[in-house]
Amino acid sequence: MSSIRICIPVVETDCDAACQCLARIHAQGFLAELRLDYLIQPDLQHLLHAPRGPVIATNRLPNEGGRFSGPESARRRLLEQAIDLGADYVDVEFNADPFWRNDLLAHRGAVKLILSWHDFKGPSTPPRLHEIMTAMIDCGADIIKLVTYAHHPSDCLALLGLIPAAQQQGQDIIAFCMGSAGKYSRVIAPLLGSYLTFAVLEAGKESAPGQLTVQEMTSIWEMLT
């Protein structure tokens, strides 16, 4: 299980607290998703220039499950700044303005771009999921991320089926389901080849419904192996 990437969301609202959280996450060998939309006054110079491990910079709007309430130009500027300051990954929504999105793709340099799509109502039909996945692959992102809400455990099957389909095309993918019914997909996804999965260090720090703690997730993996 040592090869599985676990990403921990940083949902602090204060930069100093976020830095402390980053240090805890990286000390344990995990990736961190820095949720810029949670920060009241994001200071990327401070956050990204400190000694650290790998970071995904994410800045979500409310309709994408986030909290950013400022102008779209300011939201984009923070992600562009994250690229300039050397974030390891930057997450950009598939539904974002395509001209801006493509410009980021063209100028990302060594930063890996994660192109993400979320369906908070879910589940989407298998044909719809494959249609979206194909369109995302065509964009040329380093990693694509598709997440839907599961109302029943069986809702996860179509989404998990995207993992081998993407791999057959040489595309790195993150895929799992949100919600209580989707919890098991977060455990199974990396075993099927999902680029990473998300967990939290402790309950109460979740950034999306259905996230397990690291301890819960690793305990299940130990039972499976």
C-alpha cells in the first residue's frame, strides 16, 4: 500500500494554521490539497515557499463544492499565482472558461494540471460519464478527475469503470464517488489504479461528503491484504 497516494485537504481559514497543517500532512508522507477558497486572506508566497511536500492548489466556487465568493478574475489569479510559485499540481474545473483553461494548459510548465469535473446530484449514466471523460482527455491535462455523488453503492460502479478505460488510453485519472454510499469507492479506487484518493487526518476536517480518515482507510486496506 506504500505506493498509494493519499491526499489530505487543508481546510483552514488562516494562513498560519494552514502552514501548520501542511507540515503535519507532509511529515506523514501524504500529498496536500491546499483549498484556497477556504482561506480568508490567502498568502501563496507564505504557503508555497515554506519547506513542504507536494501540494495541489485548488480554488473552488460554491457551485463546484467550494467557498470562493470573490470575482472570477481574482479566483483565476490565485491559481495562476500558484503555477508561478511552483505548486506541484493545480486543479482547474472542466467547466471553467475554455480559453482561460487552455491558456493555463499551455503555460503550466512543470506544474501538473488536474482537470476536474464533479456531479453533486449524481449519479450520471455510463454513456454520459464516458462522453465527459473523452472530452476531458482531449483537453490534454496531465490528470483528469471525475467525481459524482452516490445515492446507492451500485452508483459507484460506472465511475470506477472509468479508471481502466482511461488507463487504456494512457491517461492518469482520479475517480471515486462522494456521499455515504460512495465511501467504499474512495478505498477501492486507488487499488484499481486511481492516481490518488482523498482522506482526512481527523474527523471534522472533511472538504466533501464521505471522506474517511486516514486511519479508517488504511485499516480497511490492511484487512483487504
